[in-house]
Amino acid sequence: GAGVSQTPSNKVTEKGKYVELRCDPISGHTALYWYRQSLGQGPEFLIYFQGTGAADDSGLPNDRFFAVRPEGSVSTLKIQRTERGDSAVYLCASSSGLITDTQYFGPGTRLTVL
Amino acid sequence: AQKITQTQPGMFVQEKEAVTLDCTYDTSDQSYGLFWYKQPSSGEMIFLIYQGSYDEQNATEGRYSLNFQKARKSANLVISASQLGDSAMYFCAMREGTRSTDKLIFGTGTRLQVFP
């Protein structure tokens, strides 16, 4: 498809486990973003990639969260030692990278930590 | 720090009527962008409309228009001729003007319900 895709759509895990969430951006988009949306809230910024490098990771809550984008396309958000408070919808967005361009979002991954 | 405020947790509108969703923002930047997104129950954030801080005219996209009042720091979304499919959460967001930081800051959203 032409839009941003995310897998899995749902992930249930146990406290303390490791999870990986994948994002496949729109083809040709150089900028990729991760956001987290808790119930009843707007999305909150986590990290932004321009190409392969993280241009801004100021939103990552702690060192249990890490994201990579090794080839400048697909990105993986990695969460170690998951906690119940990590339960949320994780949204990925991409844009062409121009300062005036729009961010287009994927359907999100709903993470539930039991 | 930048901030987006949406004071209406919920709004009701009858089909075919117009509705205004409020959004105010706070920033010290001169260059910024304002966005509205729609989030239906499926969860995906759908881009609706964009307004740049230097744009002199209000943005319009089909039935959506943005009432941009820079001095009042407001960027209200107007939906004309509401349809049942417009029922969803609506989020106002702002992007900072600094090139090195391209993140969006979102408000808490307004749930719009359109009734027949």
C-alpha cells in the first residue's frame, strides 16, 4: 500500500519482557517519527529520524526505549523490561522531510503490558 | 514551552450543520505550523488541514477550513455540512519552526458526534 504501515497491530506482553514494534514509512519519505498515545490523550513525541540518524530523541522516556532505522527506511522501536505504564498506542508517522511538509500517520500498534 | 489547548472535550452537531472546534496555542517562535488531524475509532490519525504562521489567508480543504487568528493565537477548525462519518476525535497540533526539531505537539482532542 501507499501509506505508513505498522506491525503488529496489537501486542500483548508480560511485565519485564522485551518488545519490538515495526514501522514501514511511505516510500521516499526521509523523515520518520514515533509517538505514543495514552488513553484519552493526544499523541506525545518520542523520537524523530532524518535518514538513518536520530535527529531528536528528546521524547524517549528513559533508557529502556530505543529506536533504530539502519537503512533509512523501516524503523523499529524497541522497549526493554516493559512496565505496565508502557501500555499505549504507539504511532509512527513519516514525511518528505521538508520543514513545511505534513506528517502522515500509520494505524498504530496497541501495546498492552500485563 | 509550546502548548496546544483544546477546551471542548466533546461536541455534538446535527447532520448538515456547521461546527467549530476550538484550538489555542502558545509559542514564542515566529515560524510555526498548525495542523488538524481526525482520529476515527479505528485509531489512525488522518491529516485534514495545515496553516503556516506566515500564511495570510485561512487554509481551506473541501468542507474543512481553519479560522486562523494569529494575534489571539487561535486556530479553530470549521467543518461545514457535517456528515455522520465526521464523528471522531479531532486533534489540533503545532510544529515548531526550528529545523532541527520537527516534532508535533498535540492537544488533548475534541470528540465530535454527528447525529441525524
